[in-house]
Amino acid sequence: MAFVSFLVPCFVIGIDIAFSCQSAVDFVGASSPGDIVIGGLFAVHSEMLHPEDPIKPVIQNCAGFEIQVFLQTLAMIHAIETINNSTLLSGVTLGYEIYDTCAEVTKAMASALRFLSKFNSSEDAVEFKCNYSNYIPRIKAVVGASYSEVSMAVSRLLALQLIPQVSPASSAEILSDKIRFPSFFRTIPSDFHQTRAMTRLICESGWNWIGVIATDDDNGRFALESFGVQAMVNNVCIAFKEMLPAYLSDSTFHTKVDHAIEKIVKEKRVNVIVVFMRQFHVLKLFKKAIERNVNKIWIASDNWSAAVKISTIPNIRQLGTIVGFGFKSGDMSSFQNFLRNLQEKPTNNNKFLREYILLLSVCANLEYHDFQTCISNQSQDDLLEDVENKHQIWRDDFLKANIEPGFIQSTTLAVYAIAHAIKGQCKNRSCKDPSAFTPWEKVQSTCSQHCRPGQVKKVTESPHTCCYECVYCPENHYSNQTDMDYCYRCNNKTYWAPINSTTCYKKTIYFLTWTDWFAVFLLLLSAFGVVLVLSICVIFTKNLNTPVVKASGGLTVCYIILFSHFLIFLSTIFFIDVPTEFKCKTRQALFGISFTLCISCILMKSLKILLAFSFDPKLQNFLKCMYKPIPTVATCTGIQVIICTFWLIFRTPFVTQNFSIPRVIILECNEGSIVAFGIMLGYIAALAFICFIFAFKGRKLPENYNEAKFITFGMLIYFIAWIVFIPVYATTFGKYLPAVEIIVVLISNYGILCCTFLPKCYIIIYKQETNTKSAFLKMVYTYSSKSAGSVTVSQVSLDSKSSSVRAPISDSCKTDKNSVNGSCQFQVPGQPLIKGKVLPKNGARKRVSSI
């Protein structure tokens, strides 16, 4: 290696430096005449030399001969020669002018200025015009440049005359913007696809803590930005980002490399490093990493993943695992044959080839890697024009070994893309005349039509990437520029896009609005229920002292039940319009507590009725213990209040957005806890079931006072409504989900309200003759006498001489005034008439007063 680091002595055989730029002609690296000339921009050298003297506007020589890029210039020349020897352009020959950018924007811009100079101009002058439509520059199209940063600058300048630029290596995503770079094309995918593939690899490998190192130029920054976005989407965290200077001539370059290595060593938990850098940057970084025994997983960008100079670094395996993404390659056999005959080519019009031959002489007899290092370490100032005294060798194997198939293929495709565009322009005109067409016309001449916004390019089976189909962006994707390589994805939660869309549209927010016809219908039903409740209140208030109202528990109980019905109807308005936190919390709690209060009061009424007309002493005692109206109602309602309070505190309902329907966001209330919701409804159902059992027991009461039968019907309606509700609610979604609950609330509320109060209102209004005290008492006594008639007297003692007689007793209660006091005469066959009491003293009055 010591031998490699030496600088070859400068044998001064001539005083003129071979590669100095003395004139515009000297500036050209390789050229060949033709009817139509194509320009080429390649970074054959990795850096431009900077003089020690004060800076002057002088184009300097370069250093760091890049074999791989040199091979790309040869691929361009080979493609042009192949086309000229084919029938593709039939009689029209292609020429070329290839320039070395030295990886510097400054030198590339100088080359671009020459491209813009007027054809056949003796002074290579660029004319200023307001309209360049008829302007004929010296070249018709440009292949290059190697780096995105250079391509961006050159493309801005070439866009002045709309000269087509086809790059085989510039991958920055921003170059797809046809507004800023209208005449730029490329034969490789943009960084978007590369960074997306990288993040997918990282995700599938289970890595989420990585480091990133990039070159501090446009290409590195844009790649890092694109990767950062993809990483964030895929939940990949970037531990650190290190930026290295874009130019090796930067005085801080080695310091920044050392700092990056220190960062990698320090971050011991970071085992994956993503590298977006130029090849010579990676070379310097890896050599330092090998010295520090760094062992990581390295993810390579397409720029260096297949670089031979990196894969042949001594002890490269010590670095760990390198995973890379490369470009699609093709058949290299034709190009390899071209290289095999390269030494027979003249060098007078190809300074790159001449320099390569000089480098072969300077670095002769070295091993492969040392030979490569020697070549890259030489500068143009080190190479002298006359090398007759040096031993010249030809190393055909060295060129073949350094072929990077992806870049060779993309360069070849770039030339063929331009050739096909020229062929389209030459169909109806003679292209032997360079002024037959202008460069900007070729921008319109493509293998495929431009893809409109809303469409995306899909590569066909053609070997040329310029040949593609335009397909529509799928649903929820869009493209807003022409010739997009990919469609942007809309934010599926808040935006949507139809097929073939140029933008994303905001999703419509749906909820059950006040103006919705179904909501209006339900609100009318609720309003009618409120009117019905108020009407019943008025009727009962006016008939306060009638038996029907008193038998209903009095005005206080009726008011409580009617007030609970009113609150239930009122709760339905909280299910309509924009859901809010307040509405979501209020609607279920208000309904649950109100319904529980209503059922609790009706439960007490059922107990009261059963108690009033029960003649079983044991059952009567049990019912008397149970019948404590105020404590029972307060306890039953209080339990529901506790359930709702715990629900609102620990798993409170909240507003949520439902995205299950495309193009729509449904605002709805999430109940917070289905279990709590079920407990609330289950508790109401349990009370209703107990009420149903008690009411069912008293279903055979007097016809004019058969409230228990109607309570039974009301509870049955409630059960049927809520049993149907459960499967319907579970399978319904959308903005009408709240309407389902409103319907079942209204059905159950109307059912209980109508069954409880409408029969009484009917008696009060239409059967006033039965709503009197006398009629009411007569009905009760009739029912009591029927119940007493079923009692059998088991033993009756007639006198001391008679033995116990067991016989049925026939009764004939008088219907006169005495019968009101409960007096009856019992006649036993064969015995004198005996008077007795059927009911206990004042028994009937007590029962009537208790109702």
C-alpha cells in the first residue's frame, strides 16, 4: 500500500499540460461529428482542483478518474455507433459532444452554456432572444448528468430553449416536477420508489432504530427528506442523521467523516445505517469504518450499491452486511465486445480514453485494488502529454470488472430514447439538415404520449423505459402533474379521491341532522308524545277527585310518572344533530334514569293493586312488607343513578369518527363501554320483568279497574321493542344508527304511556257514569263477594247435641243497606237460618281506601 500512496514523479518531457482548457475545443472530452449532435455530461472525475492563488474565473483541471463513469461515456458512444450502423434513423448519423462535469455544478454549467450556443457559430456565442422557437443550438439533446444536484442546475439552463435532457443516474424526486424542469427526463426511477423500498425492507426486518448518513447536496438532502417521510409513516425512528460535504476538496470533509464514524460507534443500539452518498464518499467512509472495526448492517442507495470500487475494498467483510438497491440491467455482451476492441479506437477525439491509457502506463504492474486506487489518485496535472518512454499496457479485464450493468443499461436507454424521438421528427423532413427541427420539438416526440394529471406511467414490456402506458390513478390516489411515476395517496381518514383524480377531496361529514326527513318525522313523534303527556296532565288535574284518578295513586304519583315520560321524549333530541361530548354523555343517562323512575312507579302501582285484591293472608303479609312506595322508588332509581355515574366517570361516552363508508366521515357517539350500556338496559329490563309478573298476577281484576292488564300489555310492548332493538342496533351503521335507538325509545315509551293512562282517560271522558264513588264501590263489592263465595266453611257448630256437620254453605247476601256493612245470612240445609259475616269488619272499606 505504501507503493500506492506514492505520487508518480513528473517526468517533464513537455511543458504543456495535456488537459488544460486553452479554448472551447479543449473543453470537450470526447466528440464525433454527425448530422445531429447529442451532448453528454458525465462526472468522469470526482473533484475539481482548486488553485492556491486567489480565486479567478478560470476552469480548472480535475482529479480522481472514475472508471465506472468513464465506462458510461463509452456506453453512450457505443449506443450512438450502434444506432448509426442500424436502420433506426435511416441515413441520418448521430454525433456527440461529451463533457466532464468533475461532479461540480460550476463546470457543468460551463458545458451547458456551450450546448446553448448557436449552431455553426464561430464564437460559440449564446444569443439572447425573447422567443427561442426557431433558434438552432449546437446540440439537439443532452444525456446526463451523473448527479441530481448537477442535473437540477443544468436543466434550469437548458429549459430556456427546452433542450431535452435525459439523465441515466439523477434520481432526486424533485426532478419529476414538470413545471420547474419541463425538459428533464430520466431512465431510472425517482428516489421515492427507492426510499419506499428501503423502509419496507427495514419494517419487514423488524428494525426501527436506525442511523442515516447522506451527502450534503441536493440529491442527499432530497433523498433524506423522502426517506424521513417514509420512515415516519412506517414507524421507523431515526436515531441520528449525519451530512458529509458534497465535495472532497472541502477542508472539513475528513473531519466530518471522523465525526460520523464516532457517532456510529457511540450509538451502540443502532445496528442499521442507511447511506445516501456518492461512491467516493462511501469509499472514504468505509475505509475509516474498517480502521475502527465498525460492524453494522449497511443499506446502500442505488448510487453505490453495485460499485465495484467499494465491493473490492480490502477487508470489506469486516463492515458487516451490505444490502443495496440497484437499477435494472440488460444484456452486456455487445458492450463487452466494444470494450474488447477499444484499444484499436483512435484517441485524438476522446481525451477520456487518452487519459485512461496514460493512467494504465503510470499505474502498471499493480494488483487489482492497488491499480484502481492508483488510477483514482491521479490528477490531470500529474499526467504529461508525452508518454512515449513509459511502458503502455492494455488491461481489458480491468474495464470488464468495473462494469456496473445498471448504469450502463440506463445510459444506453437514454441514447435510444433520444434516437426514437429524433426518428419521430424525421418522418416528414430531411434531418440531414441540422436546422430541420428545433430541440423543443423533441420534447413533444416521445415513445408514449404524456400522461395527464390523474394518470400515472406504467412501464410496458418494452426494454425502453420511455415506452409506457398511461393508467388512471386508483381510488383514493391522485396525480397533479404530467408524466408522474407514481400517484400520491390521499389521507384515507379525512380525504378521498375517485379514479383518475387530480386532487383529493375532503370527505363529507355525516350525522343525523335536524333537517333530515327521518329526523323530522321522529321529532314530530316525540313532540306529539310531549303534547299527549301534557294533555293527560290537564285531564287528570281537572278530574282530581274522581275515583279513577284516586285509584291511579293520586295526582302526585301520576305527575311523577308523566314527568318521567316527558323526560324520555325529551332525551330523543340528544340523538340528533352534531354529536358532542355533552350530548353523548347526557342522552343515555337521561333516558336510563327517566325510564327507571317510570318503571319503579308502575311497579309500586302493580304491588298496590295486587295487595288491594289479594285474599291470601300469606301473600298479603309479603306484599305489605314489600309495599313501601317512596323508599322502593328511590332505591330502584338510585341504583340506576349509580350505574350511570360509574359509567360516566370510568368509561364515559365520547364523540368518534367512523371511516367505514368511503367518501364519508360519520360523526357518532361511542358509548365508551358496551358492558355499562348493557348493564343500564339490563337493569331496566329486570325491573320491567318484575313489574310484568306482578301485573300479570292481577290481570283478572274488575273490568272497570283492570289497570294491571294494561300494565302487562305495556311491559310486553317494551320487551318486544328492546328484543328487536338488540340485533338491529348491532347490525346497523351509518348516520341512521341513532335513529334506531330513537325508534325503540319512542315505541316503548308510547306503549307504556298509552297502556297506563289512555284507558283511564277514556273512562274519564266517555264513561263518566262509571267514574262515580257508588259505581266504583259496587264494582269492588261485586268482585269481593265473588271472591268470598269461593270460600268453603269446613266446620259449623249448630248446637251442643249435634255432631260436627260438614256441608257446603249457600249464601244469600242481602242487597239492601245492611249488605254494605258486610252482613250475610247463611242457610244450611235442614237447619235454621244463621246470620254471619263474610268479610272481616270494615274489610271492604279498608281495601277501597287503600287503593
